Amino acid sequence: MKILPSALAAAALLFALPAAAQTAADPTSFATAKEVQAQLKTMLAEMKPGQGFAWKPLVRDGSNNAAIEIWKKPGKPAVHPDQAEYAIVLEGAGTLVSGGTMPDREIRNPTLVEGSRIDGGTTRTLAPGDVILVPAGVPHWFGITGERLVLLGIKLPKGQ
């Protein structure tokens, strides 16, 4: 039986692909607990008196990121039309109001619509370890109980 050189080359390539995939660089972005705490400490030190909110990416994958959010004052109720918002409470305490309707909407940019209040939303108390997933297009608002509310937040494209 005669094996054609091109068939042999194709077979070698097929067997080499899994090995190449195993040796490719790992695209995973990772932050240790120590790095999370260091970034939080730096962000707190950099906040100006009276500043109510700070946001800084912790890990990235292209345009996607997981960011630390520090809330010292509540912001306005918000809707992200094409992004779900996933968050884990890292420290502090607060309140989440979500759902219902948000009258008097004002478009701030393509990813953010703000309003003055939420009517008919559900109120939840937030504490460290709580996990939040607000679907795209759902009004939500974070209230702060105590000194601050710290979240690890991720925006996810609608439907993902």
C-alpha cells in the first residue's frame, strides 16, 4: 500500500492540531484575592472627598472586563438596554431595587439610560457574598447602607 505524501502531511497536521491547542497561550485573566484587596485599597485612597462612585477594571478579555465598583453614594436608577449586569457584593451593605418601571428616562450613552426613580420595583438587602444578575433592559438602583458598597461587576451582552 502506497501512502501519498500529501495524505501523510494531512494526517500529521490533524494529529498536531490537538497538541498545538494544548500548548497555546492561556487567555485567562486572573486576579488573586490579594490583588483584589490591593486594587480596592488603591481605589479608596484615590477617591476624592464627596466622590460617590469609583470604577476600575480588575481583569479583562478584550472589551469585556470584571471591574471593582465602589459606591459611597447612591447613583441614579439605570437601565442598560443591551447589557445584563452581573455583580458580586465584595464588602459593605446596601439595597438593590430592580424591575418595575423607570419614568422620565434620559439617554446618557448607548449603554446607559438613567431616570429619577423606579416605580413598582422589588427591593432586596445586599450583603457580602450576594450575587446579582440584572437582565438587559431592567431598571435597577443601588442604595448604600453604611460607609460603602463594593461590587465586582461585569456587563454581559444581551442574550449571553
